[in-house]
Amino acid sequence: MRPVDSFRSMTSAPPDVFPTPDDPHLTMAVTGVDQTGTTVESKVPVERPLTIFLNTQKIVTAMTIGDHPEELAVGYLLNQGLLRPSDTIVGIGYDAELAVIAVRTKWERNLEQKLGQRTQTSGCGQGTSFGDVLDVIAGVTLPAAELRTSWLYHLTNRINTIPSLYLEAGAIHGAVLCQRDRPIIYMEDVGRHNAVDKVAGYMHRHGLDGANKIFFTTGRLTSEMVIKTVRMGIPILISRSGFTAWGVELARQTGLTLIGRARGKRFLALAGIERIVFDQDLTYVAEESTKLRRKGATNSE
Amino acid sequence: MRPVDSFRSMTSAPPDVFPTPDDPHLTMAVTGVDQTGTTVESKVPVERPLTIFLNTQKIVTAMTIGDHPEELAVGYLLNQGLLRPSDTIVGIGYDAELAVIAVRTKWERNLEQKLGQRTQTSGCGQGTSFGDVLDVIAGVTLPAAELRTSWLYHLTNRINTIPSLYLEAGAIHGAVLCQRDRPIIYMEDVGRHNAVDKVAGYMHRHGLDGANKIFFTTGRLTSEMVIKTVRMGIPILISRSGFTAWGVELARQTGLTLIGRARGKRFLALAGIERIVFDQDLTYVAEESTKLRRKGATNSE
């Protein structure tokens, strides 16, 4: 009988990447008092600086929980358009103590002009886009794809129950790359865009194609979130949270399927509706449990 | 009998500033489908660029819902340390069509060095801090103050029921300046930090002191949120959302009272506990209603 490992490598499916909430580097135990005045201990996610270089050019200092630094750096540079998907990465140097990571490419480009055009956006944990991002997605055509509502309900339920820093310590964002009804890459970070960038970096480093994927984010569906998803070539974006007007407009322009407010039985699709197949009998979908809702409930994002 | 208006001016309390969810400039009606495939109409908040200048220097392009541009510009510049509280503002020029706002001061300073040191943070809607922000709050001592838990419950309940863009369209953050049990300045924006900056700008323009105030945010209690609150001189910060480790550390260093996960009956205080007076009989506090929770429920932030 063939062992599981070689079967896996035969199908060439990469192993799933899920959060590691037990990693002691990612959370800190803190002592406080609760509403009754009782001393309680709780866990909170850490937040540490990581300075990203592209070759000799210092690009940005990101605040991150610190896992998957290579994916974060590569994904950030890709999603900002500072690194092109076709660029050859010849090495990544990471120094945890200095909190520095350098991505080295074969050819250096002049980044002066790009770095001069910053737009501060409404996204979480990022806020720095560069002037030509909008141009880049202008000519993009996203592939035909299918989203069955049965997959959607299975995905949201599974993502809410996979052990995560969010369930452990709260105050964190998740970004999950999915295929059909299966979450395959689940990244977390204090900044929502860091989590997204980690997924983008992972996809690039492992040669994953976005065409047959579904992207799930815990954050709001802003213009920036739509731009990143389109850049990653993923045709379907789902969130528990709400929309902004520009996010909806950009999704319609680029033909992205945009689904928000996906909680329990409910969702609202505002763009790319033609990809949705309503195959789920709603009688068998539960409303979101209070337990899931409680910890994460908040006004927005 | 004295009319209400002159009574108000006699006490010199400025009028409360609350959201204007009916303003047609702030939301857009969109059509989509829900989980049953039924066509539905919904409202989403707008998101538009606003480029902020300090004198002749272009500082940043922010994505904002667009209300209170003067407060946003002044607050942003103050919270980034680009404008000092003591600087005299000689004028603010706002051009809605060009989406440009310029704050003019008596003296121009050389901002080259400051603008060169950007740290990308985990905050929403901002993400650009400048290098010397940490130095500025290092020497700050926040004043003695009191937070009665009866005020806290009254505040959170009141803020959740004041008509707002959040209740109308979701996907938005709120920042509320409060005094005792009374919300007085309630600003909203797609980016959490824009909402905070608008409050800071309002306080500066109207000469409001932070010492006897309480600050409420819908966003997470990150380092950036703590830094801004300390800069504004406010000794107490409350949020529905969770904490990050660095946010907690900075609050402890600066003596800020930091309360998170404030929902219904619950809260968790992780710094500055000595300011809290537990005067509320918890028997009379309701758990948060499902109605309030539903729309805003999300994984984080």
C-alpha cells in the first residue's frame, strides 16, 4: 500500500497551511481585570516591526505578528506592483533579530517614481498603495469560475472552526485561499493586508494559480481588497464584513464576484453574480451561533 | 424664559457632533442578490480620495467618506506630528471638486526628514506613521481621571443606538469623544484612523481639552491607536474590539487606561486600572442584543 505522503506528492497538491495558535512567539499572556473587578489572564496577539527591502532599496516597515516573513515580503512587493510576477527572485535574506527581510531579484529597477506616489487607503495594516496600481488592473480579465453556495457555507463554517490565533487571542485578521469547498492556505496577521499579502507571497513562491480559487477575508471589501484579489488572479472574493462603494465599483469593472456580509445563512452578492450557483437548500443551513459571533463582534471591519 | 440656544452658549458647551447618515453624499445605493437569489437593494458607504497639503507640501492622499474634511486634515497632521498643537493655523483651503485640502501655518518647517521615516502600521485606514511619533509620547504624563463603570455601560449603549452610517450602511469605523456618560463628538469613516483624526482635528479647532474626556473606538487597540489617544491627551480609551500586545505595553508605559472587548456586560481592562470605579450593579446590565451584534459581527477589528 502506498503511504499517504507519496500519494500527496503524486497529486502535487501542496500541504495545507493553517494558523499555529500554539506558537508562543505569536501571542503574549497579559493580566487585567474584567467587569467584576476580578483579575483575569488573557492572550493578545503580538505586533512587531519588519522592515522590507527590495534589493538595496528600503521599502517599508510593516507591523506584523511575525510568522511567514518571506511570504509577507514577497506578497507585499507583488501586491504593490514593486515586484512583477515574472521577476526572478534570486534570494531572500531574513534576519529575525534585526527584523529585516531583503528580497533580491536578478535585475534592479528604478523605483524612485513609484515610491513617490503613495495613496493612503482605508485598508487595515497597509495603507500604502502606489500610484500605478489602478492602471495595472485596468486590463485584467478574470476567468470564468463557479461558486456553489454549498461550498460557501461549508467554507465559512470550516474557517470559523479551524484553530486560529483569532479564536485564541482575537484582534486579528484572516485571509484564506480556498479551492471548491476546501480552505488550503489560511494566514493571519494584526493587519488584514499583511494576511492577504502572505497568501499572495505563498501563491507566488509555490506557483499556485488563482484562476480556480476562492478568496476569503475577514476584513471589509474595500477598493484595496478588490485590487489585491484581482492582482492575484482570483475571480471570487468573500467576506464576513461589509462593502465600500468604490470596492463594489471596482469589482464590477473587473468582473470580480464580490460577496459580503456572509454570516450564517445570510450573504449579499454585489458583483459577478453570474458565477454563483444556488445549490444549497437553505433549510439545512444554521444561523451563526452566538459563540462564534461573540468574540469577534464589532462595529465594522 | 430664556431660549435653549442662548442657554447653550452661556454654558459654552459646544453642540454635540453626531453622524449624519441621511447625507446622500456619504452612501451609495447598490443592487445585488441575497442568499436566496432575490434581488435586493442595500446602502454602502462611499470612499473617495482627499489629498492633504501642509502649506506647499503634499503630505498624503487619504481615502475618506468625505465629511468633515477640515477636521480630518488638521487631525491627521497633528496625530502624525507634522503640525504641533502650538502652531498657528492661518487658513484652510478646501476644494471639494479637486479633492484637495491645504492647511496653512504661520511658519513652514522642513519636513523632509520626517517624511522620510514611514512605519507601516496595523491600523486601519492610515498605515503611515512617522518615525518620531514614539519619541513624542515618551515624556507624556496623562492626568488623573475617573471612569465609572456605570458611565461605560451608558456610553456603549448610547453609541450603539445613535443613528449612524454604521447602522445605515455598515463597513465603517467610529471614534467617539465622551465626557462622563455623554458622547459629545462622534465621527465615522471607512478608515478607523480617519475617524480618530477627525475627532483630534475637531478638538484642536474648538479648543477642547482631552484631560477630562473618555475616548471610544470601534477598532482594535493597537499601538497606533494608543499613541493617538495619548497625543490627544485623553487618559481613558475604550473599544468593543480586542488588543494587540504592543498596544497594551504602550498603554502601560504611558499610564493610559485601556479597556477592550467592551460588549454588553463584559469588558477587559489591561492598563490603568486605578482609574476605574466599579459602581455599576451588573444585575441591571443586559447582554448585548443580537440585533446590535448581527450587522457588525466579524472576526476582528
